[in-house]
Amino acid sequence: MNTEAGLLVHVVWGLGGGLSGLLIYLLLTLRLSSSSPLDASEESQNDEDEDVSRLQ
């Protein structure tokens, strides 16, 4: 697992209240990656940037 994914999991874990948030995150990533891996990676990067700016 790379550091970006680790950070995103940590953020989702904190926001989602632990295991339920992690399960939601996994479902979303599976759905995105199954539709179009290239588009999904760009979208998740944008979402991550928005999450980070909201937290700051």
C-alpha cells in the first residue's frame, strides 16, 4: 500500500467512524476501479485533495 492510499484510508477511517467507513471506502474503490481504472484514479485524487483542504 502506498502512502497516498494509506493516508486516504486513515482519513476515511476517522470520518466514517472506523470499520463502517472503511467498508464504504472499499465498496466505492471497487465500484470506481471496475468502471474505468484511469478515470477512477484521477477522480479519487481530486476527491482526496478536496478532503485534505476541508480538513485544514
